[in-house]
Amino acid sequence: MKSNLLSNIYNPSDLRLLSEEQLPEVAQELRQFIIDIVSLKEGHLGASLGVVELTIALHYVFNTPEDLLVWDVGHQAYGHKILTERRENFHTNRQLGGVSGFPKRSESVYDTFGVGHSSTSISAALGMAIASNLKGNFDKQHIAVIGDASIASGMAFEGLNHAGVTDANLLVILNDNAIGIDPSVGALKKYLTAVKEGKNPKKNNMIKSLNFDYSGPIDGHDLPALIKELNRLKEIKGPKFLHIVTTKGKGLQQAEENQVKYHAPGKFDAATGEIHLKSEENLPPKFQDVFGLTILDLAKKNEKIIGITPAMPSGSSLKFMMDEIPERAFDVGIAEQHAVTLAAGMATQGMIVYCNIYSTFLQRAYDQVIHDVALQNIPIIFCLDRAGLVGEDGATHHGVFDIAYLRAIPNMIIYAPINEIALQNILYTAQLGLDHPISIRYPRGRGVLPNWEVENFGQYENVKIGQANCLKKGTKTAVLSTGTIGNNVIEALHKCSNSEEIAHYDFPFIKPLDNNTLSSIFSDFENIITIEDGTINGGFGSAVLEFAATNNFKNNIKILGIPDTFIEHGTVNQLQQLCRIDVKNLVNLFSNDSK
């Protein structure tokens, strides 16, 4: 019977006991292990399959964890986690209380730097290398693994630019597979393609011109070649750059052939690769599709409309517009800062620009939002997908800070639709002409209206800026919600025996607040409860408290939302329970509030 090598590998020390000839078998077993677990538990698949050989070679050649290995983004680190003392509990990946889907320093000494957003690896590893030099340790190795999509980001260039004038013992490995989540774009991608095809003269090598010792491109699935080259590079001091070519999804035919779909495919058959299709019959639409279909419809009618996304055409559903009106829809790569200022430049010339960025990624362009947009009062339409709790991607991806950080910016309108109709209507209203920039925040996942596309799509109504809505009257307590978390309130009130005592107001505009409605609420109700899926500190509830203090109201006010801690990974419902903003907790709160 054939032995299972992987089952005897607890950490890289065990891996290094094997002969080089045994490593291809380890690669095969590791690849199958990832497929077996992810097929049942879900997660990021293609990226980790693509770096199986590289992962093994790195831990075989280098003395991890003493040598420091940094993975960029971390989608590709499943093999790394399995080889570094987490194989036995890897089945808990991305589950509440289980293994994180990304490298995380508090989880393992082998995870040298926490990641989740792209293009940080070179700067982090360079910082580590400079620190080692300052401590007199010139033998420690520092390795950054970065993809061709991530290296096109400005931060990666900043790291390369600095590293090239140091004597830091840094090895940058470019994992070149021509795809991030969607296919890579831009001039750098074309340059790398020319290098791979041997069409770029060696004297034109841009990496060498930055003072790196460049080698490659080599086959990233050829274990002997990888090990030989890594051993050679280990003996060279100073900044080094290894260009490897890999196939995302390697080893699973469907994942190789459909790399976008198999980035994170959900549950699938481990033997055949066939994705288990969930019935979408009678389900509400995804909010991203409400955005994508609406902007396409509006753009067909208004030739000034532009769509921009930084590397998320599929995830944002801007791809609908990119397919039909490609000259007015732009994927600018992983470059949030550029996306925002590009949008501002276009808008100065009379274009109506919808800049779609995940809430968690807009954090990376905060200065541009303030300096290039709000300060100049340029009416960009920011569409913040994945606002609120996003679930299994965890702390690096939750979009819970946007209300607080945007609310502080002068000129910024902030809007959170309660459902699909509200989202399409604000998208329509925004292109009619606004006096200020607007941020429209909406969650990952589905809405609440199964028949939206049939009954409501394209039936636009103008939204009055700054207006709140009374959804339900009451006698004793007023609940003020903003955004889709209001649907939890609606459901909870249906289950409350004392619902007649509780009024419910929807505040889609967090800025400007509807002060007239707030004045009426504070005059009519003794108890006020605010609820949001953003941070309690500085959020919608804080805005209501500020209003109360300014106007000398003394009502009882309770603020519900995300507490002052980083929320880890789990299902959205589990995380809402932790934050006490799920339906069950709201029912208990509303029922007890009347006593």
C-alpha cells in the first residue's frame, strides 16, 4: 500500500527530512487535500492550487519560521497553512472559531505578517530585512511572494523602489499567472507577457533596472528547477527577484479552464470538479447585480456615464457594462488610489462617474477621497459593495468602518439603501446631478425582493436627498435603522408581541441627517434605539447622539452596531449574533424594552 507522505508532515522540519525525489508525491497529496477540504467547506481554491510546488519548495529550501516568508493577499496560502502545523484543523478554515482564510500572526509563528489586502508583501518583507540588518543578522532570509496582479499596485512599486537602493537580504518572488480574481490588466501585464514569450530584450529588463538580481522566468510547477534556483538565490546577498510562471487552479481541470469561477467556487465535487449549483429560483437578486444591471441601463440612456472598478469587474458586476459598453467601463487593476483620482479627473470634464470599490478597499484611498474628491466638491458616485459584515473572509474584509470614516469628511453624502428598489433609485438620482460626492453603501449577498428584476427594474423614482422614512408607527420606542440591517428590524417587529409600541424609521441618509424627522422622533418618543452594520464608534448612532446633544434632548438612547473590536470570520448570521444585531437578539431587546 502506498504511504501517505502528507499525513507524516506536521511542520516544515518534517518536510525537510524527505528526499527531493519524494516531493512531487507530496505536491500531489497536498493538492488533493486542498481540493477535498475546499470542495466541502468552501473557500479560495484556484490560487492555492497554483502555488503548491512553490509552497513546498520554499519550506524545503528555507529554514522557516526562522527565515521569514510573507504571502501577498493570502488567497494562495492554504498549502502553507497545511504544511505549518494546521493540517489537522484545516477543515475549520473560515469557520467561526476556526482557521483564518488568510495568514494571521496570532494564529501561527509561520504567518509572519497578517494580510488580506494586496501588494503589502514587499514593503513588509523589506522592513523585516532591514530590521535583521540593524540587529546584525545578515544570514536570515526574507521572502515575499506576490502575484502579477498585486505587483501592479502602487504600493508594490514603492516597495521595489526602496528595496533597490538597500543591501537588504530580500527575495521577491513574482507568481505570474496572468490573473488575480479577474484577469490581470495593464501595461505591466503586457510587459510580463512579452518576457514570458521571450519577446522582451534582456537589456530592457525593468526589474534589473531597479537594482535587483533578476532570474527567470522559470516553470513554477517544476519542483527540481524551483529548488535548484532557490538554493542558488539563498547564497546571494541583497535584493533578488525570481519570476516564476504558474497556472491558477493547477491540477483541477475545471479550475484551470475557468479561473474566475474557481477562484472561490463554493462547494463542488472533489472528483469531477463540478460545482454544486444552488437553485436561484425565487431568490432575491444580489446587490452587486442590482448595481451592475442598473448602471448598464442608465449608461445606455446617458452617454456621460462612466464605470470604474479596481480589479473587481466580476465581484462588483461592473462586468455587465464592460461587456456591452467597454469604452466607458474601466478595470484599472489593484489600484484604489488611482481609481478614485482617475474618476475625479473624468468628472472635472463633465463625465458622470460611478466608482465601484469594496468598502474595505476604499480605506486604501482615503486621502484621495478627501483631497481629490471632497475638498474639490467633485460629485463622484462611490458605490461601496461589501459594506457591513461580509462573513467568512473575516476582519480584513468587513466593510464596517465606512460610515465612521466618511461621515467626518465635509461635502460627502452617505446613503445606505434598505433594499433593491432604494439602491436602483439612488443610482438613478445620482446621475441626474448632485451638488456633492455621494457614497452609496450596500452589502455582500442578496436583497429581499425576489421579483425585483421583473417588477421594479428600470422603474426609477427620484430620491429626495436627506429624507428619512417612517416604516411603522408606534407609541413608546422609536427604532432608527440605516441600510439593509433595517430588514432585521422589520422581521423582528413581526415576531414581537408588543410591536404596536415600537415605531421604525429608515434613515437611508446618514449624511445629511433628516433633522426635522429626528426632532419629531425625539419629541414623541422617550426611548430611541439606533441600529447599523457599521462601527458604533463614530457611526450612524453617534450622529444621532450628536444631534441629541446639540439640541439638548435628554431621551434614553441605545446604540446598536459593531463594537470596538475587530470581528473575526464566520457566517454573517453568526457575526450578527456576536454583535447582537440579528433578528433573535432584536426580538429580545424590543420585548424587554417595554417592561
